Amino acid sequence: MARNWLILISLMVVGVGIAFLPLPIPAPRPVERTIHIEASQYAFNPGQVHVNPGDKVTLELVSTDVVHGLYLDAYNLSVQADPGQTARLEFTADRPGTFRMRCNVTCGAMHPFMIGKLVVGQNTSFYRAAGLILLVLLALFAVPRKSIFRRELAG
């Protein structure tokens, strides 16, 4: 019985480590990325853009209906696109984090809700989820347990 508790506590400590400690994943090398964003009333498509730190990013903004703008809050950069035209915004993603992209040209009644996200950083969520799933599978096989059905049949 004490062995089972020791195994469970060890698995919980490992789980907390997987969930919260920095992962030993090497940072990818910076690359040049061109991302096509369509702006229409009242959304950006895609609404979320992922890049790695150090990437040289070119955002190509295309408006499909009225004049739209794109303003990156943390970088203090903006661009404006006329309907059917492509406007380009170039920058180096040198600040890790999640930042808002918002339309900075009034485009209608729902304009204040035209917001997207720029995520600068590695996608560690996948690796953390995979590690936690493997940990759960290990727990299922490592911890001996009595079958509920055996107790019901015996009792």
C-alpha cells in the first residue's frame, strides 16, 4: 500500500514538472515568414498567427470589402489596405509573448471587436500535452489496482 502511494506521489511530481518547468527543446533557427491575412468586416483570417522568436515576418494584409488596417500593439507598427489591394508590413519578431493585432481603421459598427493575435514563441503546448498523456498511461500500468468488478462479484 505504501508503495502505491509512493508511485502516485512520484507521478504527480513528474506531472507538475512536465506542466510547468521549461522544456529542453532547442529554439528553432529564425526564418523569413510571409503570412497572408485577409481582413473583412469584422475579422482577420487567420485570427491567430504563430511565429518563432527572431523570425523576419512579412504580413500581407488584403482587404476583401472596405478599407481595413492592422496595428500590432507591442511593436507599434501599422499598415492600411484598400479593398482588393495588398499592403505589406515587415518586422522582426524579437519580443516573445502574445500580442493583439487590431484593425485601426473604423470599418463599421463592430470595428472594436476586430481583433486577432500574434504569438511569438515556441509551440510547447503540444509537447507538454504529449508528456502528460504518456504520464497518465504510465500511471495506469504502474499502479496496481483492484478491479471494481471483482469486489462486486465477491461481495
